[in-house]
Amino acid sequence: MTGATGGAVGRAVRGAGDGPGGPSGDAYDATPFLPGRRARLTGLRKAAAGCRGCPLFRNATQTVFGEGGAGASVFLLGEQPGDQEDRQGRPFVGPAGAVLARALSDAGIDPAHAYVTNAVKHFKFTVPEGRKRRIHKAPNLREITACRPWLLEELRLVSPEVVVALGASAGKALLGSSFRVSERRGALLPWPDPGEGGGAAPGVRGLVATIHPSAVLRADDRDEVYGGLVADLRVVADALGRQEGGSGR
């Protein structure tokens, strides 16, 4: 796989940190907050609630961890929680989540068989002067990399068949800083091995990159953009169908 890999990105970013940091969030690394390898998803979620691996925890309401069961066929990775997700403590419960649920259904994927999470587990936002509404602000590479240990553990424990990167930040979290959705979307890409940053998730058959569902809400031609999202998700449905036909999983 071409471009900088996730593992290489992680090493580079950690090397450029602000010092040892500890629990203050200055080190940009969530690794010290991970539970032991015997922890399951419930234990991982509980540990993540106390994560101080980067400064984003200071202003966010709470950690927003992934939802879904171990053994889910599809692993859906977004960018970060939004305003509603931050308030409720659950991923994809805002307007973009509604778009995603509808797109999954239209593509023939049961949302109940999916695990949903974000590359960054705390809401990053700005409040314009004179206003009260919190405006989403995209996470930077250091923040994405700091949170990546949680993502790798989620992948290991869920062990999905297909991973879906929803947007640029999700793709960069998995494939490195050179990732571009426009260049890679809508195809079943090979899953990187652990040495390249793919993590210990041997059951993953491939990765499909597409737009984040929030892009539909921002589009002038929502129907066309939504249709593209559904078409990309149908690639996932087709891949799952071939796997079920061959293995019966």
C-alpha cells in the first residue's frame, strides 16, 4: 500500500510530542490509559471514559466510545463526535448518524450488524465570538494519532470482515496522512498488515473508503451525493455477500 502508513505516522507524531506529559494530555498518546489485553469491549469503554491522552478531553463533555458487538461484520469509522454525540455520549446519534443509518439500509446492510466508532473519541469544537453554538473543528494528525490505540483495540476485539472509512480523517487514521478519499473511494482495498499499521485484526478482508455522511448534509445536490454514499456502501454489502456465500459466517 502506497503512502505513509498508520504505524509510521504514529511513530512520527509521538516523537514530536511535548514531553512525557502523563495524565495531563500533553503527550498525545492514549496508550497509558488502555486496560490490559484481557479486557473486552465493556472494559475498553470503561477505561476510555478516563482517557487524558490528548488535550481534547479538557473541553469535551465526555468520551464518546464505539457501539456495537464483538463479531460485527462491518466496522464503521467516522472522524469524531459531534455536538449531539458529545452531549449523549453515543456515536452517530446526530443528523449525520440518521443519514448513515438510512444509507446502510438502502445499501442492504443491517445497522444492527455494524460497529460504529470514531477515530477521535472527544469532541473538538470552537465557539465563535458572540455565539453560544459549538462549531465542529476537524482534528489534526497529532490528535488522530493520539487516539489510535483505542481504535486498534476496537478492531482487535470486534474483528470485523470489512472496515469502512467515513471521510478523510478516518482514512488517515487507518492508512496514513497521504490518504485522499477522492482517490480511493468505492473500492475494496486490501487491509494493511499489522506491521504497516493495520492492527491485529486478522479477520478483516478489506477496507472501503467513502465520504462522511455529514458531507451529504452540506451538499447543494444532496440526492446525488447521497446516492454516491449508498453506492460505496453497496460495495461493502457485496463483499459481505461473497464472504457469507463462501464461509457461512
